[in-house]
Amino acid sequence: MRSQSRRVAALAAAGLVIAGLGTAPAQAGQERHGTRAGQAAPAGQADPVSLVNPFVGTQNFGNTFPGASAPFGMVQVSPDTGGQGGYDYQQNAIYGFSQTHLSGVGCGVMGELPIMPTTGAVESADKDTYKSTYSHDDEQAEPGYYRVGLEKYGVNAELTATPRTGWQRYTFPSTGAANVLFNTGQANQSVKDSEIHVVGDHTLEGRVRAGGFCAGHDEHTVYFTATFDRPFSSFGTWRGSERTPGSRDAAGTGGNGSWVSFDATQDHDVVLKVGLSYTGLDGARKNLAAETGDGYDFDATRDTLRGQWADRLGAIEIGGGSTERQTAFYTSLYHAQLHPNLAGDTDGSYTGFDGKVHPADGYTPYQNFSLWDTYRPQNQLLELLEPHVARDVALSILAIGRDGGWLPRWALAESETNIMTGDPVTPFLVEAWSKGLLAGHEEEAYALLKKNATETPPADSPYNGRSGVDYYNDRGYIPSGLTLGEDCAAKGGDNDCEHPTSASMEYSAADAALALMAKGLGHQSDARMFAGRGQWYRNVWDSGIQQFRPRTTDGTWLTPYDPVDADHQFHEGGAYQYQWLVPQDPAGLVSLMGGKPATEKRLDAFFAYGNLLKDPAGTAREDWIASPYDYYGKPTYNPNNEPDLLAPYLYNWVGAPAKTSTVVRAAMTLFTTGPDGMTGNDDLGTMSAWYVFSSLGLYPTMSGANFLAVSSPQFESATVRIGQYGARQGGTLTVSAPGASDTNRYVQSVSLDGRDVGKTWLDWSALAHGGELSHQLGSQPSKWGTGAGSEPPSVNTSLGDSRRHVDATVTPASATGQPGEDVRLNVDVLGQSPAVQPILLTASAPKGWRVRNQPLQVLWSGRLPKQQAVPITVSVPAGTASGTYPVQVKVNGLGANTVTRTVQVQVPAAKG
């Protein structure tokens, strides 16, 4: 019998820092990324592990999970209570501890193989019957460890992990019927089918095939082998609700599972370790053997994992600020390093998007790419701190394109979900290229990106790609009013044709990024083409109302139109939330909005700036957002969602950088230390990465541009260990801001290595090898960063859409005209051109009819889309016989295209 005194002491000391490190085997794949297991926080520094609260974000749709995971691990073993993230803090019952979770997603996902300890006879396979209540007072979590008391059974359950294995330790009461239930038919998304097999008297093995994330058509299979530290005394399986004691096998659809039982009258502890793989059972067995050997030492495994987290979190050491702010910071840094996740086995094998097993050559495969989210700050944070991980992630995405034939948008395990819109993979990979992380693979990446940007995946491909690219290539924007399945292929997930205006803007931003890569690789013609397309955001800017606005299939502005909700023409937002999403050309956007003073006023209104100065926290919760999913209801900032992440830093482009510090500090009040302390979904660490960067007073606004906007740090000091990547980067960056506080938030001056920094941005090359970044802060705004030329770059200043193009809509489309009376028509003419463009409007009617107010010539200048309403009067001659008569309106762009519209005029029969 193992020592119960050791177990009691360990439980009594729960939550305290563990002094000694265990003897579990080194975890495969960690050394090459620089992990030094067991590294403690430096003397005099707070222990970053103890400052993390994994419960942050488990309530109010943050959708995080509190269980155990290695940094970027394949396994995230965590309690399941229900809810989108698998664990909802407001629920009071646990039905198992499953092996896979994603942090902060917006739909139910993963959660395969929930395992549940129970006592007594196994009388039901229904999780709602065998689940147990629990109390938060009897629950704890820290990076790499979780513990809870299951009230129904009097069982203490503990969790820890290695990169590819999940560990569970149960302390049962004295009972002859201690059970462990394996529910292969249950997950946090749809289970297609599953199987489980009882092998000998220590082991269970099987697989789970699941899919349907956020209504996508994705599908993946995870394999497992689970082994106990001692033999079980009995076992059984179930299919559906039918239980079969003594059965070793269950498989099929409709729910399967198994249970094993132990005699715990003397030895109350049972340790279970579960190895996972996405390549097959053999991979799961190899992973379990490579990472755990023959050992079952739970405490040593926990200690080793804690040391790994201490190293990862110790990459940034902060000084100053309250314990609550430090907790919010280190919790964010923790969440930002949970994903992406290991996809391959310890021997490098992985399952590709072609369904075949491949060997990884020279990199570690990763999976789970929420690209629409993570291309913004989370990708850049990994590049800063963990460049080898960032490189392997980028190469893993290239492998998707190589194996599956197309690049992904939102990849889950080994399949594409087609979730979200736009083209996020382009800025993601261009950013990796800009940091040198695609060395040796540049041309392969560029070829895949160019294909993705200009072509549509074939009909039999599971990828959406840029689903609106044919319209975008032809018109310079995706029109509103397209029909899925008829105009745009419908392959599940989201479709750009459903959110045409935001997709057009995101395509343009992606093209601007790709232009940087094309130029850097010497593809000059492509560079010019993509740079021009980087200005196509202007094609959906209505200068008449000073808003981004959908355009119809006729090319004219959508009418009626409410920019607050925009009728979901924008994805998860409206025109107000998307109005700042021009990272490639903020200066051009400022010009569209009427210049710096006008744009500053617009930003002030967007952030409710006057209210911010009086009540920052209240304004953030009341004026900005009403609920985590309030994407459409207000003309103000939505810090819950990605399109607005760069918005506070737009003040740097209008000469008002002090206001950035006010907005950022107010947004930070939404990050608290409670379970509801996450602003919206964390989206695999994206919102957390925003908090980390903003706390340092640095923010990457444009993928591939290699500069960071400079603002006010949150803490008095921060020491950043920049990850070593050959000669390209590596060193120590110290950020100092004496007296930093919510009041002393305004930058008075900045210096880097003693040299004055008068601009509101720094090139990446100036920081790549570290240095001393010093801030002087004060309680009042200063002139710092307000002078001419202080604003950050706009990397895309091309002339834009060089094609002359006109469109027109005639209303009404059909009309009734009495003989001897007039019919009034209205022609909405819209033209776009980079230069002066005359437009000639003419109309023709049947013989004897008269058309007035034509011909008409409209002369527009400038490179913006312009719209003008032109009235036309058609006179129906007296005595006209009843019937239908065509009136033809022709709009000629004079050097561009010609549009012809026909209105059918119905002449009724004469009365009497």
C-alpha cells in the first residue's frame, strides 16, 4: 500500500509552491524549443506560475478551461461541465475529465474521451445520471495541475499532463467498488462514431471520430491508449444505454463506452495516464511510452510540468502594479501559450489534410489554427518569445497546403472548418516570412498564397478559400446579394459572400501584406498587382456618408442602409467596428475621413472618449459593449472581438498618441482575476496576446510590416526574454516606466538605449536583439509623438484600383404609365476611377415617346467610388395602346465599360 500520509500532506499543501522537482522522464520535443524544465522565477521576482488563475475566462463566454496542459501540448485534460468551452464556471456538476480542449472558442469543440470516477454499482451509461456535483471551495487550478472533490462519490480527482499524455489521479473513499468510466460517445462536439477495447487488466484503447465545429464540415479522429498503475478487478462496456458486464469491446455510432472497477478498501489511489495520437493506436502507444516510460509518479509529472510553465511564463518578468494586475498579465501570458497544439507523434509522424500519415522533415507539426483571430497579435507574440514554435507552426500550415492542396482559414486537427471570413492565412504567413521563419520555403509559401489570393478551390475541394474571389477579381469588391450555392460555392462553415463588405476589406488587407512578400522575393509584377489591390478597400467606401458600405450586384450602394448593424454585411460587427480595419494604409484611411482633426473626432466618438476620462471602467462596460456577443448593436468600440484590436492605436496616426493610453487602460479593466475576467472569447489566446503586448506599450498593427506602435506601458518595469532564432533575433529587452499607473499613463518621452524616440513606432530591427526602452510618464498629455512625421508607416500607398468602371441601377424596375402622362425614373450611377472620368448617360424609348433630362454628362474626379442620382422623365404619348413598352437606359464610362438597364413600362387599357 502506498503511503496515505504522503497523499494527505500533498492535498493539505495544495496551492503552495512545490520546492523539489520530480524524476519523470524529459518530455520529447521540449529541449529543441529551449525549455529548461524546473527553472524557477529569479530571486526577488514573484513566481509567475502562482500568479496565474486558470479559472479566468471560464464564465461569461470567455470559454477557457481550467485543466492541465503542457505549453502547446496535444493534450488538455480538463473537467467537463457543459458550455462552449467544455467547462462553465456557473455549472455545478462534472460528468468527466476529457483529454482535449481549446481555449476561448465560440462553439463547442473537441472534449473527446471524458473519463469519470464513480463508486458503487455501475447502473447507468448516461452522463447526466452519473455526473457529480462539486463546489468551487473544493477546487483548485494552476498551470499544469487541477484538483476537485466530487461530492456525489467522495472522490478527490487530480489532473496533470505531459505534451502528449493526460494524467488523472483519483483518491477514492474506502470501497470495494471504485469505478472509472470511459465515455467514447461523448465530446464537446458531434461524435460520428467511436470504439473502445479493454486490453488485459491494466489498459483500455480506442478512438473517437468527431466533427461539425460551428456547423463546419470538419472531421478528425483521435486515438488513445489508457493504462492504470494497478490491475482492475472487473470491467464492462456499453452501447447506447445497454450495459454488458465482462464485455471487452464496443464500437459504432450512437454512443459507446467502458468501465473498469477496483477494490479501494485499502489502497485508495488510482493513477491513470492516457496517451493520444492523431495517426493511429500505434502512435498513441509510442507517445505514451516515450513521454512516460514505465512510471506512474503523478507528483513528479506535475512538478516537471510546473517547471516548464515557470520557464515559459518567466520569459517576461514584470515589476510594479497590483497583484491583481500581475495576475491578469500572467494569466494572459499563460493563455497565449496554450495553442496551437502538437499534431505529430514523438517520432514526427502526423496525419495530413489528405488523410494520410506523413513524416515531418525538420520541424515539429502543430495543429488547431484559428487564423482569423491569431494572425493579429498572438502569432507575433509567439514570434517574439518562442520563434522556433512560431516557425514550426508556419511550416505546419504550409504542410496543409502541400498535403491538402489549399491553405486553410480555420483548421481543426487534420481538417478545415471554413469558419470565419476573409483571408487570414495570408497575413499570418507573410508575417512569418518577414521574420525569416520561412527560410528555405519562401517560394513554396508564396506560390500557395498567390493561388489562394487569385483562384477558387475546385468544386470537389473541402476548402472555401477566398469564396468571393471571382467577384473580387472582377469588380474590386464582393457585391451584396449573392446566393450561396448559386453564386458562391456552399461548402459549410462561413462564406465570404455572406459578409461581402468585411470580406472585401480583409482581402484588401491580405493583398497588401502579400505585396510585401512578392516584392521581397523579387516578383515585381505581382508586387505591383497586389499593392494595387491593397487599396481596394476604397471600393467599398461611400464618400457621401463617410462610411464603408455594401455595394449591390448592380454596383450601386446598398439602400436602405444602417451602418450600425449593416444587416450582417460585415462579419461579427458593423461598419463602425470595421471602419478602422485598414492596417495597411491608416494614413489613407485618415485622408478618406477628412484628415487628422476630423479622424481624431471620429475616434473620440467611437471610444466615447469624454466618458472614458470620467469613468473608464464604466464606459468600457456600458458604452462599448452590452454582452460578449453584442457585435451589431452599437456604433462604438467592441473590445470583445478581433476587428477592433488595432483601433486604439489609430490615434498614433492622427497625432494624438496620448489618447491611445487612455483607451488601452480602459480596455484593460475588462481583464480581471475572476472567472468572468476575459473580454469575449479568448480565441486561442488572441485577446490575451493583445493584453500582453499592450501591457508592454508595444503593439504590432500590420502583419509583415515589421514595426510596432509605441504607447504607454502598464507596469513600471518589464524584462522580456526575446527568443533566440539564429542571428535574426535574441536578447533581453527591458521596458521601464517609473511611476506607471492608471493616472500616470501619458508618455512624456521615450528613449531606446539612450537615444530619443520621438516617433510613435519602432522598427522590429531596433528591438530584435533587445535593448533598454525607457519611458517617462506623467499625469497629463504631452507633445510627445504629435509632431509632423511622428506617425507610424502606412506600408501600402499604391494608387489602387486602376480600372475605370461604372454601374447603374434604375428605379423602379417596372412602372405604370397612363397615356398622356409622365413616368419618372431615377438612375443611380456609380463610378470608380483613379483619375478624372466623364460618364455619359442616355435613354431611349419607343417611337413617339419623349425622354427628357438627357443626354447627361457627369464629370467626377478622384479615385473614390462616387454615386449620383440622376432623374429621367419619360412621357407616354396620348392614345398609346395598352401593353408593355421598354425604356432603355445606357451609362457609358467613356473609355471604361457600358451598362445598359431596361425598365418595362406598363400602359393600362383605356378606361370606359
